Amino acid sequence: MASRLRERDAMSFVIRGLSPEPFQPLFALDDAALAARNIRCVVADADRGFPCRVTLQDARQGETLLLLPFLHHDVSGPYRASGPIYVREVALSGGVAEFRDELPPSFPRRLLSLRAYDADGLMRDADVVEGIDAIPHLQRLLDLPGVAYLHVHNARPGCYACRVDPA
């Protein structure tokens, strides 16, 4: 009974991938036009290691992706941040990935950096956790006073993975 109470009282959350719309015109560009925008077209050489920020799934070997700079924390202040992301070409045909109170399939096998921000985009707390154990940590951070949302990064390479909002 105590575990049910804990589950019922836990902060509910939603994880969403990026919208595919801003990336659609990029796949029509040639290598020179992509390079002028600091973008590279790559082909996944393994089934792991190419995490798409739209589908929140790893690309499969042989899939085409773009590797591009992305402003993932567009705030005024010291925590404004950008970094490299992958977007799979097949992601353009679907909608925005959404996971409610669960992790995307690729997260449990990664080391994750969780960063909690307030409504002004200032970091309030952070943690590094094994992906398999991430859910209670996401809920704990979202439950802190003043926390408006979280960012998840793949801790080893440090790249942005997604945003987490209270549901």
C-alpha cells in the first residue's frame, strides 16, 4: 500500500522530442549548403550511438541523419546553451515523440545528466544518474520548489537529449 501511495503522489511528467518541421528543408540541401550551416550528413554505422532528437530513438545502421548545431536552451542569461544533435531523415514523416511517465527506449542504457531549471532559465539543481534509474530522479527534480522544467543530456558526450515538463 505504501508503494501505491508513493506512485500516486509522484510528480507526473512528459518527455517530448523536437518538432520535425524546422529540420525538413535541411535534408534537401547538398553537402556544400549543409557545410555552410555547420551541418553534416552522416550515415549511422551502428544501431546505437546516433540518438535522434525528434523520435528520441537511436538510428539503425544505414540510416541517414543530420548532425547539426542546435540552440536547445534559448533563454536570456548564463544558462543559454547550444550543442550538436542528430536528426534522422525518417523522423520527418512522423509527429513529435511523446512519452508520459516513462522513458524513451534508448534512455535506460545511457548515463544521463538531469538539469532542473526555473521559469527564468536558471539552473536550480542537477544530477547524473544511470538511465535505468532515471524516473524517480526526474520526479524528485520536478517536485523541487521553483523548478519549471528539466533538460536531459547524454552525460558522457554531454549532448542535449530532450526536455521534460510536468504533466
